Amino acid sequence: MPTPPDATSGPSTGPTDGLPPFLRACRGLPGSATDRVPVWFMRQAGRSLPEYREIRGVGSILDAIAEPELSAEITLQPVRRYGVDAAILYSDIVVPAAAIGFGVDVAPGVGPVVERPFASAADLQRLRPLEPEIDTAHVLETVRILVRELTVPLIGFAGAPFTVASYLIEGRPSRTYTRTKALMHGDPQLWHALMERLADMAIASLRSQIDNGAAALQLFDSWAGALAPPDYETFVLPHSQRVFEGVADLGVPRIHFGVGTGELLGLMAAAGADVVGVDWRVPLDVARTRVPAGTPLQGNLDPALCFAPWEVTEAAVRDVLRRNAGNPGHIFNLGHGVMPETDPSVLERIVELVHREGRCDGTLSAEVAAS
């Protein structure tokens, strides 16, 4: 199987010569004044690229993901358009659950929907172990195509147990997670049994992507911010830890991301992540005080600011870079995914600006220092 390009063991160990900027930042490796801050965008296609809309077609995203050549092309489009430093696999966090026949689909304009939501111990039987080479062979073929064609590292990913559980239990996207929290507190034994199965599924999926050539991974716990820290620590952290431990031997950088997780950043780092994603609600310099010293961070421009006049967006990008203060452990990103209505030319300008003015040698460019 393909070897992950330039993947070394641990966040800051092993050979580092020739590492791409993205992988150097994941490991917190210092660069020179001429080295650039790496940048990529979550949901890079973002439904905002006209070339994406042209080939995507209609219907569920799962239909597009089932076609490796199409998924690979969609993954490549934003890399060509924006000149980003990493590619994120075009897939979805519910793909494994859908592949084992749990009855999950992704409804256009809605998100993941479940025909029969998880409600009792009997539903555990619907969550058989994932066999990636059989169940998600199309995803692995997409990964292999991309490893052959990409000139930047490929990021594989999975949904964290809590976020996937929230979809399976609620049956659709939720603002309150009432059913999820009711099960969590009302039947802890069933909750932990569900989380264990979802952790196993995430581990199997992530390992298969790395085994086929992905150079880094991201665990999306998108909705963990709905939890208070004590609940996260009791009901979620052990299972996220097990996911990260389950892929630790593969030696690739591990990123942990959630929305509204400002109060959870330290716990998310404790789960075993090499890089912690930060949304736009917590300034980057404040976020650094909430994680262990030396932890690389990813983020954290507010996606909505991509719709402001360019001088506003430009100032906000520089503010993120200023708050990072030249720390080598920084991957520039939005604080969440690209919104569908985003003008692609704005993202092009953001990448150009970050590459031109972002430093990773402990200094600030003149433009950023003056911002």
C-alpha cells in the first residue's frame, strides 16, 4: 500500500528535512523567515466553487463519495484553485455508519438523517464492526488516486464518537441535543457501549485511510461544544482518547477539531491530539493559554468575515497572524467550514496573504506587526 508522504513518528520527532509546511507546522517545527505559514480550509470545496457545482450533480453527497474518480477530482479542485498546503479528503463523517447499513443518508440542505434513530440496547446490533476494505473500498480507492496526484499532504478524517452518536440518536442535525444528553445521563451503560462501537468504527476508518497513503488525520467532534466540561470529561473524553491511541502507532499528525469548544480546548488536547483546532470564538493567543505549552493550533478566521469588504477580511487575517506571533505551530484555517456562498476569489486572496505575511520563525512581518 502507499506510504504516507513525509510522515514521521510523533509531533516533533524523527527526520524532518524536506517536510512540507503543513506537516512541519503540525509538529511545531521552527522555520526560517522565508518559510510560510501553511493554510487549508475545512470543507474546501464548500459548495462554493463553480467547478464543484458543475460536476457534483444532485442528490446525496454519499452518491458522489461512492465514485472515486469524482471524489478525487472534487478534492483536487480547491488545491488547484487556492494553492493550499494540504488537501482534505472529500467524504463525510457518516460514511462508515452508512456503509454498515445503519440507515443514514445526507439530505441536501439538511444534513445527516437517520431512518430509525438509535434508541435502545437493541440498536447496538445495527452497529457491526466496519470492514474498510469491503465497506468503504470506494473511499480507499479515492485516497489512492489522490496520493498519486497530489503535491501536498492529504488529510484523512473521521467523525468523533460523540458527534456521530448525536446524529444517530437525534436522527437529524440538532441545536439542543436533548435526546443525546438524555441517553448520556439516563443510561450511561448504553451510552458508553454506543461510544465504544463508534470509536472502533473511527479507528478502523482512520487506519485504512492512513494505510492507503493519507499523511495526517483530523477527528471532527463538531458538536462537542454543546457539552459542559465535566460531561465531556466523563462521557466523551475516554472514547476520543481511545481513537487517538488507536492510530498513534501510525506516526502521522492527529488534529482534533470542534465548534464552540473554547472551554474544552485543554481536554481536547488531553485526548491525544498533536494539533488542536480553534474556532473563531477564542482568539488564538488566548487559546494557547488553554492547551499545553507547545501544542500546535489550527485556525481561526470567522468564516463570515469572508463576506466583508476585503479590507476588513485582510485586517482579520492579519490579526490571527499577529496573535500567533510567529509561533511555528500554526496552521491557518477558518474557524469552521467554508460557507456555500463564499466568493472563491476571497479565499484565493486569503491564501496569498497568509503565505506572503505569515511567519513561523518567532517574528512578525512588518504588515502584520503594524496591524
